[in-house]
Amino acid sequence: MKLLLTGVTGVAGLAVYRAALVDPAVSHITVLSRRPIPPWAVLPPNATAKTTTIIHDDFLSYSPDLAKQLAQNDACVWALGRSVAGMSEKEYTEMTHGYLLNAANALKDAGVGEGRKEGDPFRFVFISGENADPTETSVQMWARVKGRAETDLTELCASTPGMKARIFRPAYFFPPKKYPEDRKNQRPAWFRALDIVMTPVVKTLLPSIYTPTEDLGKFAIELAKGRWPEKVLFRNVEMRELVKEL
């Protein structure tokens, strides 16, 4: 499987990237990013040989040639995103909904699903968030925006032969302790201090809303590969059970 991946400089995207690098079913990874993969990221030794990095500045626009290149992949994991803190609704909507749907439409227009075998569609995996609200009635702006993104991506893929949406809603996750440089570069000092308290509490008292980062990566890759094909939407509590099969 050839995989398209976004958001690799973030916590979720880097976890997915590492999982893809060690998965023998993933033959090649195309990283679409505004920035190069950071030098502090500890990666398996096969990373360079298994990866093509495309630096792309405008996630609202794709040239026909770029779209065709991206459409040569078999699946996409869309992990691009950031915290809503400090963002206006307009800014957050553009990044969370606009970037996602523009990319999906560009792939559709480039014929990403054409000629694919029955039962083997192009799978578009969207890393959403626990409590995303497709009804758009939540008082939380981020939940409404992510819910709209889920709905519109699912409808686009359902109306396009050879495409299928897969939605995963992780909950609380944090860069793993085994990668201290991730923690240093992906989270500010105050958040790292807060996590010292938060992670043990959430893991112990509210395990259903805790997302182990390595499990997040593995689960997203399995969705891209087509495991559990009967479902589209996976909440965090379901992931915690299903990942035990891996």
C-alpha cells in the first residue's frame, strides 16, 4: 500500500508516520507538509528510503499535476490540525474543514478512485476528535467544525466511486515519554507540566478518553489498510478495544 500522510510534524501525524514506516504492508509514504520533517524526530532507519516529502504551502489549492501525483496513492491519513486555542472560528474552519475538503476534492478530480478493484477503495482516514458533533449543535466551536468536516468528507467519498471515508476520533493524547524530543518540541513547558498530572489521572480514572499515542498510529494505519471495513466512524473507546486485536 502506498500512503499519503499529512500533519507529520504534529503529535498524531508523527505517530502515524512511525507506524507506517515499520508496517511491511506500507510500501511507500508520501508526506505532504508545509515544513520538512523535523531533524529532532527519531525515526526508523528506513525512513529516507521509504518516504517522499512534498513541501506544499497552500492547502486550499492543488495544481492538476500535484493532484495526479497524490492520487497515485492507495490511502490517505489526514492528521493535519492544531489546537483551537487562540484561533478564531474562521481560522479554525479554514484549517480543519477547508484544508481537508479541498484535498479530498482535488484527489477526486484527479481520479483517485477510478479503476480500483471492488472492495479495495481509496481510503481517506480523517483524524478527528472525541466529541466532534456532526449535528453542529455543540456549544464548543471546534466540535461543530470537526463534525461538519466529518459529514462533508463522508458524503463526498460516498458519492465518489472508489473512495471511502474512515473517521477516527481520538481523545486525550500526549507525546510519549520514549521520545523526549517530541515532548520538548511539540508541547510548551506549561503543557508538559500539566501532563505529568493529567496522564496518570486520565489513564486511571477515565481510560475511555485516554489515547495511547502509539495505539493511535497503529490504528490509523489499520484503517487505511481496510481493517474493520463494515464501519466508517470509530470513537476512542472502540479503538481501545479493537487495537487489542493487532
